[in-house]
Amino acid sequence: MPSTTEISTSIPPIAPIEPTQPLSGTIPSTSELPECGEPNVATDAVTSSPVAREDLTWVPAASENKAALPFAARPPSAVLTMLHSFPSLEPSSFAAIPTSLLALPFRRDILWQAVVYENDTLRDRRSLFLPNRAELGYSKKKMAPQKGRGMARVGKAGSPIFNHGSKPFGPRNPDDRTLLNRRVYNLALRTAFSYAYQRGNLTVLDGPAELVTYKSKAAQAIWEVHAWSNLAVLVVVAGERKNLNLSLRKSEPNTQVLHMKDLDVRTLLKAKKIIVEKEALEYIEKNTQGKKYLDEATIGKNFYVGAKRVKEAKAKAKKGKKAQVKK
């Protein structure tokens, strides 16, 4: 058996391989490299063949136009919503509803501000106006002499110690309303629709929500088939639905039919099932983008009731004063 030294000496040395072809091209310097985002052509240092930058992954420069990303992901502008026929609720077609109405994120703070605003509006106490002793119209003469009766002294007839007198520190046109930006209220209304749609409680109709007959048994049978009898159902219509209102009046007390202009956020949040016509949904989407909805809403109809009563009470007190002066 040969030794280790014999094996190492028997192997011939490996000669260095000389290149058969000289290298062409030079390595570019840092100044010659293309800027990031420029689709230039690079040169292979060995084969001198051009390599297209389109085959490589590159990021466009910040100074370039946004059109440089033709395949960039864009957020959807509409929600493909299924339309149903009433009263069977069978799917009939699809409609593209803007995401600004049915795909908004849940904003608890916006909904809270709208609910507080509506509650303060309904708690309007401006009709509580109690006149003071100067506005009652009584004479300024004392009711009894100061001395000689053996009783306590008394003053005018309008004194608070008398039953027919004035009330001290009574309510004087209290205004419990709070201010809210109209755009914030419109956003809350659209957020309530989005919340109901994302929970699966919103059904959009392709036509009017009207019944053929006004009998109560018809609406009762429909509500039993859909299991709505024990739910708070809200039907939003775009016009007058006489048969639907008459049939639901006695059979389904938990169901409420509202016109599209009479909606408020509290009613939308309380409803467990919302049925809305497509025409009404388009109207709400169109008129809640700016300042239009609150101008047409009916929740503020009682704003001027209290002011009118105050004006009438002051006119009556002024008329009583003039009568006392004439006497």
C-alpha cells in the first residue's frame, strides 16, 4: 500500500486556466449608475449584452407621476348590493350603492353626538315660560294696610306668597338644545346605514313597499313568514304607502313606517331589521353629502313653538298692563 507521501507526489499539479476570450466592458462607477426609478438599460460586464430593466423589480421615484403605477390597488367606490322584491323578498337584481353610504367604518363617537343632539331637540322646554310679578299685570297697590290688622304685612297681588301670584325663579324660556355640525349629523346617518348593512340587518327593495290590500291579516301573515313579529322593524319608503300603513297599524305594533325625510339616527340604531326602498336609499345618499338633509328633516319642527308661546304670553301681559293704566 503506497504511503501518503507517494500519493501526494503522484498527482500532477493543476495548471491555471487562461481565459480564451478577454473580458469586455467595465464595472460602472457610482456616478454612472442610473437613479432609482429610471427604467434605463444596464450592460452586462461579461457578455456585453443589454439587460432590460423592465424584467427587474424596481420602485418608481417619488417625483414621478402617480400614473407610473397602472396596476396599483384602488379602493372600491361602490358596494354591489342585492335587490329584493316585496313582500316575498326574493332576489331580483343587483345595484351599485356608493361606499360612502354602506361601507363606512363604525364611529361610536359620531353616533353618540347625533343621538345626544336628537334627544336635546326632543327635550325642548322653551314653552315653559312663567311670568314674573312685573308681567302679571296686577296693580302696584298693597293688598292690606301696613299696620292695625294684627297680621303679617303683605305687598302686591303679584307677590309669590299668594296662590295667584308669580313664581320666583321659575323657568324662563329654557333652551336645552345643543349645536351640531350638519356634516357631522349626515355622517352619523350614513354610519348608521353602514352599521346595519354590515350586520346583515338591511334589505334593499327594487320597488315600492306596498301591499295589494289593507287587511291586517295580510301584513300579519307576511311578518310571520319572515319571522319579524317580535322584532323592531323599520320600513323606509319614498312616498305614501296607504295599504301598508293601514295593515300594520293593528297587526304589528313593533313595526314603524317612516318617510325618507323623517329619518333620524336613534330610530335606525334601535331597529333590528331595516327595509328600505332603492329610491329612498338613493335620496338619502344624495342629500347627506352636504348640508341639505337637516334643512328638510322634520326633527326640528318644534324649534319655533316655544318662541311663539313666549311672544304670545308677553303680548298678553303687555295688554293687561295697558288695561290697568286706563283704569
